[in-house]
Amino acid sequence: MTDKDLDQLKRSIGTPSDTRPLKTVDQSRTETTHTVVHGDMNGENRLFGGRLMEWIDEAAGIASRRHCGGSVTTACVDSLVFQNPAYLNEVVIVDAYVTYVGRTSLEVRVDSYVEDIQTGERKQINVAYLTEVHVDADERPTPIRYGLELATDEQKNEWSLAQIRKMIRRERQEQGI
């Protein structure tokens, strides 16, 4: 798919016209902070990717629960891109926020950074997208009461890209990939 095709697809999708009460992205945004300790390390003396995945899943779950006002379960990790390592004693920030809300599921983007504690500068180490499903007490999918208010162009772009990712996931599922 070319950039031109992607732009055309994003324009055709548009943004939501939701009749549900809306929550802002910031109302469910979740940021967690971790210090990399010996138990978090892999055999190469870097942060074990599985530990970072645990932190990502936890932050995405909290952001989703805040948005839904109830329980969620992780249905899919759509993208998990490791860009840089983290080392012993570094501070890792995990920032999760809702990008898309469907009827019973929502997408959460999670950005992870190493933070320089002297300057506050952050270096991105990972970007992930997770799909969470709002569930009832019997763990069955249940409608989400709140839509998502898109206040910025970046939020509108994330919404459009989330719909594209959703279409790609469906296509892969239909093809058994």
C-alpha cells in the first residue's frame, strides 16, 4: 500500500459520530514508571522483552478499564516494535492511551521510553497497539458505554489508523494468518 493509498483510505474512513457520552483521551491515559532491576534483565544484560510486554499489557489494561468503567481482557497485541534497549537501573516510562473505541472493544497505544533522570529527556524504546475487550461478570463481551472525544488532529489520525489496523486484523483472521 502506497502513502497515497493510505491517505485516501484515511480520508474515506473519517472520524466517529458517536451518540454515547464521550470521554477524552486524557481521562483514561495511564503512565507507569519502573526502574530496571536485576530480575528484569535477560542474558544479554538488557531489559527482558517479556518484562516490558508485561508492563505494556498492564498499562493498556488500566487505560481500557478507565475508559470502559469496568473489566477488560486483552484480545490482541497488534504491533510491538522494539526500537532501543533499556539497561540495569534505567527508568522506564510506559504511557498508554485509547486511540479507538468500537462497540465492545477498544484499541490502546502504548509508548515506552527510557527517561534520563538528570535531564528528563525521554528516548523511545517501544511502540505497541493492543486491542482490549470490555467484558461483563461472566467474561462475555459487553457494550462500552463511552465513545472517544477526538480533540486534536493527532487523535483523529490515530482513530483513522486504528480502523485500518482493525481491517487488516480481520483480513488476516479470515485468511488464517
